[in-house]
Amino acid sequence: MVSLSRRLFAEWFGTMMLVATVVGSGIMAEQLAGGNVAIALLGNTIATGAILVVLITILGPLSGAHFNPAVSFAFALRGEITPKIAALYAIWQIIGGLCGTVLAHLMFEQTVWQTSAHMRSGMAQYGSEFVATFGLLAVIFGGICYRQTAVPWLVGLYITAAYWFTASTSFANPAVTIARSFTDSFSGIFPGDMPFFIIAQMLAAAAASLVCGWLFADQSVK
């Protein structure tokens, strides 16, 4: 059994590196793309998908590599972790996300604490977050059920795709959403829009837990 302190550190560190990658690659992409938003998004997408494969591979054996309160919430609903552990994971994921934003700003010599002015409002955006988060949980639960060793790649590839097929560019993570409200860069989200993203994500996590519990019932890991 991995100690709780190591599990929480893994969740903090993993979420920090994930957000540092999202925000940092967004800043780099915006600087190099010359105003071409599609190229900037592509650079942001590749970096995010790649770091997810790496982080889930190395930290998954320690904590499960959730890096995401919605994922921890869904696992708690399925009875695979206790509500207490899910709450502790979420706290350290949120702290890790904020540290990741600060780290990215320091690396690019930007103001450490910022407030995003990037508006992401409307039902299309919120609905996209529901779809993105539901899909992420389906990929995780399906991967665990049928091909556990492939989960890092499945998650990385899904987020890479979801950056492009969702109108919101697939935040799909309350900790990341909170952290991105503190960067006024390419990857930011206006703080007033942030709560609606989180509501959609958590509703999707609950729905995915129910649907996937039925869909993948009585299936052995292969």
C-alpha cells in the first residue's frame, strides 16, 4: 500500500505539472504563432496530450493519477475510494493546479498572479464541458475495464481530440479550470465563467459514473 502522504504528493505534483504544461505551452504557442489561433491551439494541444501520457504512466501506480476532482468524485461514487480520500485528493489537486499556473508564469517572466479576461460563456461552452468530462470518464472507466495498461495513452489521445471537437477546448477538470482563471494568457478563463464550467464537469462525472457502471458491469480487466 502506498502511504497517503505519497498519494497526495503525487496528486499535487501531477496536477501542478499538468497545469504548468497547459498554461506554459499556451503562452509559448501564443508567442510563436504570430496571431494564428489554430496554430497556437495545436501547440497547446500536443503538449497537453503528451504530458498526460507521461504523468499518468509514472504516477498512476502511486495515486491512480487522477489530477482531477471530477475523476476523484466519480471514483468515490463508484465506491473505489472513500469520500474522505476523494476530498483530500481534490484539495491537493486544486493547490497543485494553482502552483502550476504560478510556475508557468515564473518560467515566462510574467506577473505571478493574474485574472483572466478570456470569456468562455454560454450554453454551448457549458454543454461542451459536460460532453468533454463525460467522455473523459468513459475513456478512463472503459480503459480500466478492458485495457488497463493503455489508460495513459487513451486519456492523452482523448484530450488531444477533445481540444478540437469541443467548443470549450475541453477543460474537463475543476482543478485545471480554477487554475486557468488565474492566467490572462491563451489558456485562461474569465473567473465569472469558471463556476459554470465546474458545475457542468461535476454533473458529467456523476452521470458518467452511473452510465459506465451499467455499461461496463461484470467485465474483467484484460
